[in-house]
Amino acid sequence: MGDGLDRREVLQGAAAAGVAGVLGGGSGGGRTRAPALFVSHGSPMVALDADAYPRALRTFGDGAGSVKALVVVSAHWETPGEVRVTSSAQPPLIHDFYGFPQALYRLRYGAPGAPSLAADIVSRLSGAGVKAVADGERGWDHGTWIPLLHMFPQAMLPVVQVSMPLDASPAEVAKLGEALRPLRAEGVLLMGSGGIVHNLRRVNFHHKDASPEPWAQAFDTWVAEKLEARDFTGLQSWLDAPNGRLAHPRAEHLLPLYFVLGAALPEDRLTPVFEGFHHGTLSMRSFALRA
């Protein structure tokens, strides 16, 4: 590299310099409010795909505007006690899946972390009455890095992951989004990564393009209708929806949805990113809220 700094060193230096260093200092104009985004991340195998779903994520990333950093709540990180926030300058990548082709385990996503943004997040959550601590060892699970691999393949934007409280309610997760909502005005994209329908016992692993099961389609449609009507409070009663418990034996993949809804603004419009199913029961419905 000669005497110059490489891209990673420059970005890590910015991450360490403070929130202003990550997001662009000052309080003047020129900022664009970042979207809030929900992604159904599906099977880890989508990391290797080049079909309609990854193309849709890339299209969203290309049109996301002047995003300065990413804050992600993933279905794959629940913590007892405090909410934890990744705070190292370079969090490790976690390949938290088993029995897949070796090509998946060789994938890397080398985006920087953002220690000062992590500290700011801890402060905002604590101020909202949510116990939160920085975690300098935790890395990013596949619910975080696989969608970002397609959305922002250059891996230049700083990323911070925030855990969900173990066995949280939708309202508790929405509170995280409410507390971090102001970061959108600073150019921080808030992302929830999970799945609108997620029951691994009912997945047709042998046929990615299998037709959706009627019960899965019914729950997905219920969610879509609630979103379209902006009935975000009604969406918290997901167990009363058609096939609610069948769609989610545990709620962890649905809960990131409420992080995104908690970050919503009255002027946001709902923008579809992708609609469809993989493997018969995995709804890949993804959408953005943007002003």
C-alpha cells in the first residue's frame, strides 16, 4: 500500500473519532434522513444467490441516499439482562449456521465498526430507560452481514449491531426503535433483520421456488395489510393473526419488525423492497419506511 492509508484504516479512524466523525460533523443542512428498513433474510444460502431477491436488496442499497452508517437489530442476537451493542472498531464476522457448503464459510464482509456511534446508542437507550452496555467482543451474525453483503457490497459503511432483550415483547423491541429514531436524521439507516414467516420445521428445503403454503401466505398477507393501513399497534397482536403461532413458533424472527416500526415517522411512506416466498414457507417480504 506504500505510504498511504488503505480504505479500512481511514474508515476505522473515522469510527474512532466520534459520532460526528462517522456521520459528518456539524448541525447544518445537507443531510438526508435515512430510511428504516425491514429485511426478511431467509436462508444463509441467499448470500451466494444472484436472483431476484439479492438484486432487490442491491437496488435498495443503490437508492438508499447518503447513508452514513448502519444500525442493525437481528433475529439472531437475543441477550438476557442488558441490551448489548457491538463497539469494536472491527467486529468479527460470525458464520452462525451449520451444514452448508464451504463457500458460505469463506465469505467475508469487511465493513468497519463504529465505537463512538455504539457509545451514543448505549446513551440513547439508557436515556429511554433501556439497560444497555457496549460489547467490544461480539461480532455480526448472518442476519446482519448477509443482507448487507448484497445491499452495500463495497463494505464501506460503519455497522453497529444491537441485541434484542431475550423473550422481549413487540412493544419492548419497538421501544429500541423509538429511542434510536433520531439517528435517522443524522444519516443512520436503522435495519431490522428477521422474517415475516419463519417456521423451520415446515420449510421445503429441497425446493427454493416451491409455491407458498396457504397458511404461510395467509399470515404474510395479514402483515402486509396491517402495514399498508399503518396499523402498527395492531401488528403487535400477531398471535391473533391467521396462523400466528404456526408462522412463528418463537417470535425472534418477527421481533425485528417492531424495531423498524418503532423508528417510523408520521411522514414516512411504505416502500416495498421485495415480496415473495422461498422454500414454500419463508416469506421474504422486505420494505423500507422513508420520508
